[in-house]
Amino acid sequence: MKRLPEWALRDEIYSPDGGNDYFISRSLLRIMKILRAFRYRAKMKRIEKISAAAGIFFALSLIFLCVLSRTTNFLFCVLALEMILLCLLDGETIFSTVRNSFAAAVFAALFLLPAFFLGNPNLIFILPLKIFLTTTALGLLTNFFTENQLTRALKNFRVPAVMIFILDTTLRYIVLLGEISQDMLTALKIRSVGKNHDKKKSVSGILGTVFLKSKEMSEEMYMAMRCRCFTGEYLSSAKSFFRPGDLIFVILLAGYVALFLISEGVIKL
């Protein structure tokens, strides 16, 4: 009876070298963060007493007044209102909104830095402040109203139905394709064993697969819409444009218009 060779009797100990999968982990975390934001807004409690159309009109009007303002008095009044509205949100949402607005303001200040040395120091403060206020106003609008409410409200502003349909469909497919990318990146991370210096090529393969999947889904949706006799008309289920809670926006807008006229010297007290 022959004995087994010595190499067959040795314990097999395999310890692969650590792979550099930071790029995969970072991409996966970013996708999960985007999906979490969409899911959080989908579960967010809707504000029924205030219409999204009134919120959009108020936000755009406030942004328009901020752009036209030449003094900091009116801008600080807008900042006070935005700080009050931010207090109504949770801590994570406040941090995310303020961080994005602050980053945009700092980016603008870097471009305006030469103006400080050319004898126009006020410009480097007013313009970044305006950018901070306008970005925060849009962030508050998207945090108080869901994507469906905002896209539905665009019908009241005579936005073409095709544009509303494309925007609504794009938001839905961002979630669907994000979930597909998340699953593929998770599978790639689990199957990556050992040291591989070409993991970025695998990620590029995932992007190609997601592109082909999006093309396939768009064709399926096109055929489904044709079967349902879609004529290009995007109907809105909104019952009325004005709601009782919209009176708050009317009062605030009237007050801020008066503050703007006083700060600009049009109305003298």
C-alpha cells in the first residue's frame, strides 16, 4: 500500500495579499448615499396644507430678490428666515444642506479673490453670501417637498408636459439604475480575492453593463407606453393651485418685497 506524498499531507494555508479595493468601496458608499436620500424623501411625510407650486414660486421670488439686492441688510433678513426653516429639519439634513451651500459659497469666493486685491472687497463677501442663500433656498425646497410634488407642481407653471415626463422618469430611473449598480459593486467586492491592480477596469465594465441595462429598460418603457396609447399628455392630479397654508407664503413674500424696497431706498421711512 503506497503512502501519500509529503506535499499532500501538509496543511494548505492560503493567505492572499491585501487588495486595494478603496475605489470600489468609495463608489459603493456614494451610490448607497444617493439611494438613501431618495428613499428618505419618498418616505417623508407630505405637507398637504401647503402646495408645492406656492413653495416653488416663493423660493424663486426670494432668489430673484436676493440677486437684485445691493445691500447686506436684505440678505441678512433672508438668512434669518432660512435659519428658522432649517431648524425644522433633522440634524443630518441640516448638515448636508449647509455643507453643500457653504461649499458653493467658498468655491465662488475663490474665484472672486482677485477682486479683494483690486480694491473691491465688498464683492468677495456679497456674492458668496448670495450664492449661499440661493443654494440653501433650493435645498430647503427639495427637503420640504418630495420629488413627485415638485414635478407635479410644474404643471401649474405651464411647463411643457414632455419636460415634466422626462424629469419624472429620470428621477425614477436614477433609483433603479442605482440599485443595479449597488448590487454589481457588492458582487465585485465579494468576489475580489487577492491583490488586483486593475479593479478600476472592472468598475468600467459595470458602467458599460448599466448603460446597456438602461437602454434595454428605456426600450421596454417605450413599448409599454405605446401599448397604453400614450399621447404625450402628462396629467396632474392636483385639485387646486391655492391651499389655505399658501397664505403664509403670500404674507412672507409681501413682507420681503417691502423689506427689499426699503433696503434699496425705493421706499423711505
